[in-house]
Amino acid sequence: MFSRLRRLPILLFPLCISLISCFSNAYGNEEVHSLNRDDIIISKLHRVVDRSLLEEIEKNGLASVSAGIVGSMIGVSWVGLKTAVTTGSASPLFIDFTMSALLTGAALGTLSVVSRTYLKTPFDFFSRPLTWGVYKYFQVRDWVLHEEPSPELEQKYSEFLDPVAERLKAVVEQVFDVPADYWTITPMDMSAPNAFATSGYNIAVYHSIFPLAKNQAGMACILGHEMGHVLAKHVGQSLSDVIFLNKLALASIPFANSISQNRETQADEIGIYLTALAGYDPSECSRVWDRMTAFGGNLREVVNIFLSTHPTNKTRMNALKQHGNALQEYYSNKPQVLGLGLEYSL
């Protein structure tokens, strides 16, 4: 009798799992049917921006712990560096292959993962004065080094850029409750095609990147990427990495770069979702990186790990092509789409 009762939970366990699965599927189907296409895309976008701890561990856990361990075992000691500078009698480098250093590094690497998930908002807040200063420095540098465009050229830049910026700001306001007037998007006349964002909703777009954007859909991909950095609080995450990982440890560069490259990939994904929600063709995002590759070439993958905080152009192009294909059904059924928008021309 008692032996049969002991077996009863084992017999009931599969039945409970089946019932839970049925209820979950029923609820999941009801949820999917209750959402429209925009809601589904917005839900996916939120998941991309706000990674859970498990997702952060999956994406960056191994690289973080490895960087922490290597940074604790091999690197530059601030005390040793100070002594070497003042007395010249010590080496700033240290090597510590002890169990204590290994465990300390593993703990710091783990803390960096936790901080990127749960402390990115305060770190992002602390980084704002510094990044504001960097933004202002580039504004002043642009003003000192370059002549202002003519009024006619300024108008052409504005006609091309402003409608894209306004549509993206409206989408972000709707999806993330970030007021449109928070954003400052400043064109700058730098030679290298580039754009960058700060943690305080400031974005700089170089005029030299306009031809590579080619059209307003391409510009939406570029602006959306920079907005993705801000929304995901990547600057704050980078600050936490400086604190928890010894960035002076040269041996940790491949691991630290891997984390940075993953942030760029995340910003690309956020950007292509924002592009589609704004009504521009998301398939253009991969073609932007095709044009980037034609302009600047492409580093070999292995070399890129050691030299760059960004993925290779080819890697980004392939990833965006997959995301673009996945978004095509949504985009093709979206009313009042803009396609590629205006073509850029001087």
C-alpha cells in the first residue's frame, strides 16, 4: 500500500507537466492572438534592449569571467606603475598565477555580469557628465577645424536627416516613454564616416557618413543603432567593466573586445527594429554595411578580435540580413511604409 503511494507522485508528475504545458500553450496562443503586429515587434524590441541575467550570462558570461581572471593574473599594477615612475626601481607589470588571483578574477568577472544587468542605470547616470564633456569637445573641435556648410548645403543635410530623426524619436517616445525633445542629434563635418552617442541622449552624425547611408532608410539604420546604445545603456555598462575588469591587462583585450563587440551587435538589432517601426525598409540595414565594407575594407575575423571593439563589417552585414529577413513579413504588411525614403545627393 505505502509503496504504491510512494510511486503516486512519480506517476502524476508527467500528467502535471502535460497540464502545465497545455495551459501555457493556450495562454501563449491567446496572448499572441490578442496582440497586433506592432505589439509583437515592440515586445521583441523590449527583450533585446533589456536583457535578463540569464541572457547576459549566455552572451557575455564566459568572456567576462575570463577577462576578470586574466586581468587579475597578468597586467599593470597602479602601485607598481607609480613606483616605476617615481623611483625607476620597480616594474609596473605583475604576474600572479595564484589561486587567490584566479578566484578574485572570477568573482570580479561575475560581478561585471551582474552589474551590466542590474546596475547599468546608475552607472549610466554616473557616466553622463564625462560623456557630455566628450560630446562638447567634439562639437568645439568641429567648429574650430571645419568651416560651416553653406546655407544651401545645410538645408540639404537637414531635409535628408531631420525627417528620419523625427520619426525615430517618435517611435522611441511611444515604445520607451523617452520624450522626443530629450534627444540632441548634431551633424558634424568630420572626414571619417562615423556616428557616436553618449549616455545623455546626444548623437553626433558625421556628414561623411551620409553617402554611405545612401537613403533615409540607411540613415534610419545608423541613427537607430546609436539610439540603441543609449536605450541599452551601453556607456554605463562600459563604465562598470572599467571598475570590475582590469582593462590595463593586455592579455584580457580579446575578452573585453568580445563584450564590446556584442554590444555593437545588440545596438544593430535594436536599430533595425526601430527602422522597421519607423516605416523604413529594414533590409537596407545590411546593405549599409555592404557599402561600409566597399568603402573601408574588412579585417580578418581573428585579427579583429585583438584590434577592434566592433565586429567585422561582414559579420554585422550577415546578422542584419537575418534580422531583415525575419522582419520582412511584418514590414510588408505594415500600412503606409516609406520604403527607402529620399535618396541622398549633393
